[in-house]
Amino acid sequence: MEMPIYLDHNATTPVDGRVLEKMLPYFCEVYGNASSIDHLHGNKAKQAVDAARQTIAKALGCRKESEIVFTSGATEANNLALIGAFRKFRDKGNHIISTAIEHPAVLDTLAYLRGEGAEITLLPVDSFGVVDLEELEKAIKKETILISVMFANNEIGTIQPIKEIGRIAKAKGILFHTDAAQAVGHEKINVYEMNIDLLSFSAHKFYGPKGIGGLFVRSYAPLIKLAPISFGGGHEKGMRSGTLNVPGIVGMAEALSLANKEMTTENKRLKEAAELICKRLQQAFPEIKLNGHPQLRLAHNLSLTIPGVEAKALIHKLKNKLSFSAGSACSTVKVEPSHVLKAIGLSDDETFQTIRLGLGRATQHPERIADVLIEGIKQLRSN
């Protein structure tokens, strides 16, 4: 049976063939432990890790390659950033500011920190999913030690004014963390120009392997050291213990390098494809609503509310033709409205009538995708 067209690239991406090719030698040929530098096998692995760290640091605008701490992905990086910063700077204050539309990897970690004595302020967003900078400034108090705002939203694709948020944090001497899992490899990022202190990312969001990611930890103005949240060997400058995933690290570096090189061309193509799909659907059904900011959004993301059509029913109806998601893939086990869609003003019913299309490198023939969706909607509405 022919596989359906994959339209869930916000959840995960396939590993690029060029990335896999780069990784293969590090499974069976260069298999040493990168921490075992007393012999050649370990040294070769360490050289590969060092080169990859340098590539990633350069791609993100870091000052030093040592500012990249390898983790198992953005979820762990978010945990390390938030818990590590709170425990390290707890003597200076206990207040953390974030937003109502963060990924559960941030929201659940903040809920945990409440149990450690943190005071959490979750800022609302407007109907496009954008944080109000004046409200952010008003929320700051003398006990505020950290601001955490996601770069781009995983459900609606809205991109936040990161540089401006960073500037506000800098002016007050507050650390600024951004969960950039959806943005790295898709948007141009320079951590120093954007006033970012801590930035989380995952390779599998930009055509790299699953199970590997990282955290940028600023080392200049200010020098930041985090309290570790895992123990046992003092790897990664004492911030993240554990044997390094050498094939994953090599693959992540290659994936990010390729993504940055191809970003401009790919974003243009995907933006045009997304606009075409949206236009065709709205021509057929004018009541369909695009969620998120109309311009300040990820090129490959489409969040669409289809009145009168249950998202899960449409997904099931078209499962042999298209693979897409209802809101956030990370929340599909929960039978409750999306917190992101609720935050931008959708009713409970509307949240369950919302689909997310995540386009990608292999996405072709957007007209065909639109036609399949239109036919599926028609059939469900006629029942």
C-alpha cells in the first residue's frame, strides 16, 4: 500500500539521507567513548564531537563552541535550563515569567518548580499568539530571575519578538531562555544578536536523528553556570552527565548545517505551498480560519479551524491519504482542549475542530493536498 503524504513535520522530521550517511561510521567504525581520550578510539570520537560542537555553535551565533551543552533533546534542555537556573540563582529571587502557550516541556517543568518554591507568572497572548511586551515589563519584579518564552509555537507557528524580549531581560539583569525546538533549522538565529542567554533545541525537528539535542548556555556578558540536574561523571562542563551520543551529535551538526544552507529557498517554497493550501480550503469553505500570526509565523506550519468538522474524524477519514495532527502531537493522548488554542481565544468546540499541517522537504503538489482535504471535509459534512 502506498504510504500517505506526511504532513506532521512539526512533530518530527525524517532523517535526511545525507545526515544518515554522515552518521553511519560512528556506529561501527569510530565507536570509542568520547571521554576516553587516553587511546586512539576515544580520541577519534572526541574529535568528531568537537567538530560537531563547533559547527552547531557557529550556526547559532555562539562566541565559543563550549557554549553548546549536548542533551537528549529539547525536553531535557528545557528542564536543565529552567531547573538549573532556578537552583543556581535561587538566592537572588524566586520569580519566573513565561507564557500560557509554552510546550508542556516548559509548563510541566515550571509546575514542578512551584514545589521548590518558585513563583510563576504565565503571560497571556493576543489572538495571534503574540506576547505583549508592555505586559512582560509590568510582570517583572525585583525577585524575577528568569524569563522563558518559546521562539516559535509548535501548534500555531507564531514567532515571538525574541530580540525585544531579550533586550528587556538584559536591561533588568534577568536571564532569558527560549525553547527554540521549532525554530532552529527553520529560522535564522544568532543568540548574541538576539540577547538570548539559554536556548533549547532538538535535532529531530530539522531532519536529524531523534534522541539528541542541546542547550546554548551563554559564557559572555554574563557567564552563566547552571546547577546540574543529573549526576554521574561531570560531562559537559559538569552540567549534563552521561556518555555522549557520538553518532547523534555528528548527525545533528550535519542536519543543522544543511538546514541553514537551504533555509531561504526552502522557506520560500513552503510558504507558497502553505498559502496555496490555505487559499484553496478557504475558497471552498470561507468559514475556515487560519490560527496564529498571518505573517510572523513558521513557513511550514498551518493551523486551521474547520467549523462543524471534528479534527480527529477528519484525520481518521483521510488516514490512508494524509498524515497530519489535531493541534499538538505531544498532547494527543489527552482528551482536553489545546491550551494554546484556548489561549488565543478559541472555544472548546473550536479547539476540537482544529487541524495542524506541518509541511516539509518532501512535500510536493500542494494542490493535491488541498483537494484531498476538501473532499474529506465535504464527506464528513454530508454525513
